[in-house]
Amino acid sequence: MILINTGNGKGKTTASVGLAIRAIGQGFVVAFGQFMKRPDQAGEQEVLHTLLGARFHAKGKGFLTREEQFPSHRAVSEELIAWAMEQMQDVDMLVLDEALYALQSKLLQEDELRNLIALSRQRDNHLVLSGRGCPDWLRDEADLVTEMTEIKHPYKAGIPAQKGIEF
Amino acid sequence: MILINTGNGKGKTTASVGLAIRAIGQGFVVAFGQFMKRPDQAGEQEVLHTLLGARFHAKGKGFLTREEQFPSHRAVSEELIAWAMEQMQDVDMLVLDEALYALQSKLLQEDELRNLIALSRQRDNHLVLSGRGCPDWLRDEADLVTEMTEIKHPYKAGIPAQKGIEF
């Protein structure tokens, strides 16, 4: 199946991590890759790296904020895409966290993602994609799309990003 | 903080698992309890049990479907609530999965949950609650409420619950 966690709320990455943990617990072969995110940026990276070894891949360079950064960001994305195509050959589940961010910023091209999806269909395994801004074609292509929406509390706002919660 | 994952879509439990994994990776002391869910029902239970030992608690009896089941379901919930109150003393994060289901079905009483919240505020740690149907008072009380909404695909519907995905 093709599963997507999208929306502007929290829970996209953590739900993807939880799906990976669930699948690991069921004895599935799982691979987990992250676009954009730097290594050792978030708590889940250490646990996933311990559990998955080389089947965990996070070598991103953060958000793409200036045009001149594109080539170096694209280079690490290409590495991740090559790794993902390879993992796809023998995993039961491949998670690509922030794939939708990468797609939006052209670090992951539509035809590359379509290839991954086609391969996943062919192998009848699970491909989990997360990130903001799911394009229509991908929503149509997917089996399950979940939207995470943040219900705001203006009077409790202003709490900064916290270790162990946001990263 | 009090964090809530609610809504009718997927991702409530998996996002809560992901938050626990993130916090574990940051070196936090984490406890994870589940209302309703039977032991060994879902893949994440094995991994959480391995990572958390006695700080993982899942001894539920499934959905409450008949009134005469209430006493035995309430008994295991009381055990879980006592365990949670104890964990609350020294954890950085306590996750209570399906707490909102338990609240709705009176297996967890409002005053019991208010006690847990008050204790969490006092200790300045994190309490993560998940489940369908967040009551207004709890939404008001929480710092962060995320709603998971399933965007359906009628033409791709009819796929049964799958191991490693739904459990």
C-alpha cells in the first residue's frame, strides 16, 4: 500500500516512526529514510539507527532556504533516492519522511517518486510518505491519506519548540 | 505539556508511539500505557516492551461491547491508572494510549484524568493522550491538540486491516 501522512499539524513524522516501529514489531523488514533532516537532529533518529542500522538513512542538509543551496541539497537527495530504490528491492516497508517537502522543493522529482511507487506496487510492499502539501496526483495514487490538523489554543500559544517533543 | 492525538483517522497511536521513541532517543525517561488494548495485539507493543520494560503497560481486554463486561474492564483500567500515577512521579513523558476511548466508556473517570493532568503540571513533564472523541474540557486543558482525519478513497476502499499497518 501507499500511505501518506500530511497536513499542517504535528504527528506526520511521529506517526511514520510509529508505523515503522509497529512493522518492526511484526517482524517486517523496514527501511526508514529522511529527506531534508540533518543526522542527529531528532530523538527518533538514534533509536531508528540502532534498530535498523544501514536501513536507516538521514543525511539531509536542513530546509532549502536559498536557491544557491539547491545543488548540494539535490546531491544528498539523489543519494537518498538511490538508497531508497535499492531498499525497495527487499523491504516489507519503506518510509520516506519529508518526501512531500522534497517533492515540493524539487529535491525529489515527480518521476522519481512515481518510479518508487511503481516498484512498491510491483513488490506489493508498503511505502509510507510524509510531509506537508500532498499534490492531487499523489493523493489519487495513494491507498491511505491521513491529514494531521493542529487545533490551536491561542491563549496557550508561544511555547517554543521543545526537545523530545518537536525534535 | 499535555498533548492530545485525536480524530477519526489513523495515526493517533502511531504518532504517540513516535513521540515516545523521539523522547527515548533524547534520553528522556518514558512510560507508555495502553487502555483497552490486549497484550501482544500490535507490533509496537513488542518494541516498546523491549525498550521500556516495566515502564510499558498493556493489559487491556479489548473494546467494551457489553455492559456486563464493565467490571472486569474497569478492574484492569484501575490497575493501569494506579501504574500511571506511580510512573508520573519520575518520568519525563507518560503516554496513555486510548485514554480518550477509556474516558468515553467510563473506564477512566474524569476526576482520575484531572488528577493525572494536575500531577503532570506539577512535575512539569509531558502527558500524551490519544483516542477518538476529545471532550471540550480536555481540549481546553491541553497545550496541543492534533486531529487526525482520514481522507477516504472510495474507489480504493475495501482493503482489510493489515498486519504491520493497523496492528
